[in-house]
Amino acid sequence: MLCSVMMLVWFYLIVRAFNSWSPMPVEFEIGFDDISDTFICIYESRLPSILLTSERITQTVNLLLAIYVVSLLTGFVFNKVIFYLGLERRFSFLQFQSQWQYLTSSSKQNNLRHSFGDIFYTKVDVMNAKEELFTGRLHMISYDKDGKVEAITLRDAYRFNRISKKDHPDKAAEIKQAFSNKNALLLPHSETASTFVYRKRIQGDLFTVFNGDLNNISITYVKISNVYRRFQKVMRIVFSILLLLMGLASLVYAVYDFHIYPFSSTLKRVLFCILSPLFLIFIGLLLNALFNSKMYKLNRKKYKEDLGDGFLLLIMCALPYLFIFDVFQWWLVIIIMFVYATIMGNFLSTNKKK
Amino acid sequence: MKSISKPFHFVADAFKDVFATFGLIFKLANSVKDIMVRTDEENLEKLLKTPEDQVKFQKALDEAIKDSSAKEVILNGRNVRISA
């Protein structure tokens, strides 16, 4: 109920802000008088006036659709922004999954070493009722209808095996010989004078232990850092949010003409909206290739090839703008693109290798 | 015959170049995920592509847990630090 009221208020603020800024205000034929009349009619058990004629029904449906679409888009954008910035792990009021989900994933609240931009995963050691020990990466926790844990699913699961050296000396030596640096099916764990413990990979992608079979569970937060430099972490977030906003603006602009630019036809406006996020993607890829210092140091030839390919493709992506902004006719732009693609094909690094 | 086949080959090569170009555009557009924020699972899958990297990772993790200290290891060409 609270969310519905908040969405209605948010919708009102969005429309009001938009109307104050845009030369083409959005107007709904249903106003406050109609809404209050609806509540009075419901109280008096009469059919509301907004449902009396087909025209009024259409106006009502338009308003409801607009509210739902704004709510959907707002929810999607906020969900993505919270994910990109990792805010759900910092602020409990932004959490939208169950408590177990947040307990079993690293955050500032449960892991002091948690830092922004590093990779975290949860290593889980599970003992079942038969005192068999399994370990793996936590994939999912399943819940029953009452919200209690029903099963725990591991990814890349291993089973611990213990061998007594005194009882099976040959087996211990045989298993040691089977260890390899080229596959992770058998891994050593520990060794004492009398016992030898190793882990054997359980075949399959996922391994599930059900709650009834669960004895205890040990959780370890594994942190993998130095994967990206700070600059790369920030640029990823900036680009992700920029692409999200660009995609949203393009979608809305394709449906509703804000009259930002006087396109000569709806088709050109829609093409502009489809092409612009793609153009942003290619700019992002070109900049990523340009600032790839690691590639520059290791393989300068590949660095120049990546840069060259990115630049050529960016120009290719920009050619349709000649039609969108009325520079050339559509058939001439298609010819230009065909000729450019033919010439460019000889300069692309992938074609050169062939 | 030579005079007929030459333009034909030219047009065929031209179409081949055009398809190669659009194929590369599509492939590069798909690679946009490499420069966006991804989930920890996706990042980990990218880091542990080869079986050799998976073995190195498991061994480094075991040592990090045993010694309660961070271990450095090269995975997928990146020098990363693992701690638990």
C-alpha cells in the first residue's frame, strides 16, 4: 500500500517536472475532480463517471498504463543503479532479497574487509548427517513456503576424503600421483603422519544438500582483489550508468517526441533512438582500447589493431546519422555504407589475418 | 570467361567484406559486457576460464585459509590477490 502511494506521488512529481520543462506538456483528461468523484461513487455504490463512456474508459486506461510504465521504468533504473554502486550491500533499507541472501554474501555489515569493486564469493563447507564433508562455492539457497531454508546448492563442489596411510599406503601414493596442475578434479588438502586428506570434485555443475540432511555449515567470504585498478572500477560504473540512462532516454524519446530536435519524420527519430546507445557503446569500447595500457606494453601491434578496428567501426556506426539529420537521402546513405564497408573490410585486422 | 568472372569475384569479395564488417560490429557490441559492471559470479567465471587457473586458484585459496594471509597468484593473465 505504501509503495503504491509512493509511486503515485512519484508519478505526479515526474509529470509536473516534465511539464514545467518541456514545450510539449503531457496532459491527462482525468483530473482530481474525476478521482474524488470516483471515490464518492464507490462509497455510494454507483458506477464511477470515468467508466461511463468508452472515451472515458480509454482515458482511464491511458492514465493507469502511464502510471504502471513509469513505475516499471523507475524500478528497473533504481534496481540497476543500486546494483552498479553496490548500495544494497551498504544500506539495509535498500535490500530486496531475503536475510539469508545477505548473510551469505559479503558486505560491509558482515565483513570488515569488504571493499568496493573487488570480487567476493562465499565458500561454504557443509557437513551432512552421515558426517561427510563437502565444500564449494555457494550458488543458491532455496526456501520453503514459510521462508525457512530448504536446501543449499553449491557450485564446483568437492567432497573430502580421508585415507589412513597405515591401512592403505598404496592408495595414498596412487592418489598423489593422480594430482595434476592441468585439472582441478583431485586436489590435496592436508597430510599428517597417519592420514592423508584430499578433495575430489563432484561431477556436474551444481550439488545440492537438503536441509533435513544438513548437520552444520561453515561460511567463508573469499575476496579477490587487484582484478581491476581503481580507475577501471570507476569507469565501469560511470559507463554502466551512462548507458542505462541513455537507453532509458532513447526508449522514452522513441515513444514520445519531446521536440528536442526537429526530426523530419518519426522514422528518423526512432532510428536516432536506436542508434545512439549503440554509438555510445562503440565510443566506450574505443576508449577502453585506447586506455588499455597493459596491451600497449605487452603487444603494441595488437593494441594498434584494436584501436584501428574500433575507430573504423565507430565511423561505420556514425554513417546512418547522415540520413537521420537530412544530409543525404536514404538510398545514398546505404550506398555510402556499402562502399565504406567494402573498403573498410580490407583494413580490419580480422580480415588481414585471413 | 575471364572478363565475366572478374566483376563477379569483385562483387563477391565486396559482399564478403560487408558481411565481415557487420559480423565484427555485432561481435564488438556483444563485448560491451567487458566494460560494464558485472556480478561477482560473472567476474569469477571470466577469471577462472582454464582448468590450470582453477587449480592455481584452489591451491592459493587453501594456502590463504591455512596461513590466514593473502596470497598472490596470476589468473587469466592478471596478478590478483586472494584472501579469506
